[in-house]
Amino acid sequence: MIPQIRPAALDAWLQAHTAQRPLVLDVRDGLELQLARVEPAGFELLHIPMHDIPARLAELDPERPVACLCHHGVRSQNVAMYLARQGFAEVANIAGGIAAWSAERDPAVPPY
């Protein structure tokens, strides 16, 4: 089961994973990234579109905590499940995606 983290609760998840700096993995495509960007605060942010994950898997550390982000949380859930199947130790889904991020965490991020 992949943990579901609301954007408002992300700071608590980040604090629980201080042994290794957590990564927020944005799996949206480039056009979506142009519409709304997340500014990293207390975490590293990496953008790899969902369809590129298998080819770029070596860029990710399987021992590092990863929270996946997309538009509404469906693609990021699929990526989180994929990463877990690939042996990643700690993966989570940011439930509600960028839409919830805008509403709960940073209203400067435009919803789309």
C-alpha cells in the first residue's frame, strides 16, 4: 500500500524522513510544468515525466524517500507503485496533486 500524503501534511512527512533528504518527484509533462510550478522548500524537487520514468530510473536513489506529484494524484500513484515494485524503500503519493497543492500549501501555484 502506497502512503497518501496531502500537500498540507507534506512537512510532517519530510520531517519523518530526515536520515536522507527527501525528494519530491514531479511526474507531470512539460506543458503542465509551464502552467504551474512548485517551489522547493525543505526538499529537493525533480521533474521526470511519467512516461520517461523507466528509461531514467537510474537517476533515482532507491534508498531515498520519494513523494510523487502530478495533476490530481493518479499518475503519481502509478509512478509510486512502479517505484515500489522496483525496490524503492520509501515512496508516497501526494494525494490531490498540484490542484490540492495550490489549495492547501501554496496559493501562488495556479490551479489548472
